[in-house]
Amino acid sequence: MTLEQTVLQCASPALCGIKSACLFSLSKKNPQKEISQIHKWNRELSSCGKTFVIIPRKEKPVLVFIYDKALIELTLNSKDALSYLKEKNYPVTKGSKALIAELIKRLYASNSEDFPHEIGLFLGYPLKDVIAFEKDNGKESKYTGAWQVYGNVQEACQTMQLYKECRDSCFKLLEKGMNITNITLNWLTLKNKMLDKEAC
């Protein structure tokens, strides 16, 4: 799988503005070429609110955290989210940028495959599901898909289907010769047109 395919497979919903963030790892042992390309995408897409963060880890694959600035701020600034993160010793009084920085620090320090449970909140999963999964590690979940669902299964499945449709559409654009930057900008343009029609 090429880097472009990996990014779209793992992170297209965040690039397209329908998911707050996505996290994946780079499989190559010396991914310098891939890292350079990711930095390039970060420069090209920062103006539309997309951020790519490279997280190297000792003797473990490099992680890539991609987030949509507007969506992740909306997710993190709710009263319930802040209360949950406060219990996890996050700097909740310093804004979403500090919360993201603290998560990155914890991911960097994690040399195992067991990420901090609160990662689910940053990735846009329902807080109820994040908390329930932390308590029983998925044993009592109602449904398993992109995440372990404990709440409304129908709503969760609709969201997961939206992620899949986004991914499929992005791959079709890639097959037509578009690159990651153009695919992201194309999706944002279509999304804005749809919102304009709804407002009329």
C-alpha cells in the first residue's frame, strides 16, 4: 500500500471534515521519505484547518496523528469532555491546543500498543463509549465497528457508514489521479456547497 493509500484508508474522514481526528502508524523502519511528504501535506493543508503530527517512538513504529482543528475543538470543549479530561490530569484550563499537546506527549511516551483510553475522545468517538470501554475493555459492548459501541447502535452505524463512504469516494478520486491535497480541498469544496444549499 502506498503512503497516499494508507493516509486515505486511515484518515480520510478527518481530512474531509467529518471526523475530529485519526491515528495510524507508518510501517517502514526508516520512513524519512514518508515523513517528508507528510510535512509537505501539513504545509499545504494547514490553511484549511488540517494538521498532521509526526510522533516518533523508541523501537516502535512512527505514529501519525491527523486532526481537523474546528472539529477537535468542538469535541474537546464540551463540559463533559473537559470534566473527563480533568480526571485524566489534562490541562483543561489552557485550551484545546494544550490538550492536544498533552495527548501527543502521552502517545510519544507510550512504547506499547496500548494507547491511553482518552484517545477515543480525541478521535471523535462518543464519550459514553470511551468511558464504558475503559471500564470493561469491550466485554459488554453492543456492537463492534470502528469503535466499541455502548450507546445508540443505529447512530453509530450511520456514522461508520459515513466514514466508509468518505473513504471510498477518496479512493475513487485517487484512482482518477488526484493527490491528497487536491482530494482534501475537493471534499471541502463539495461540503461547503452542500451546506450553502441547506442554508437556502
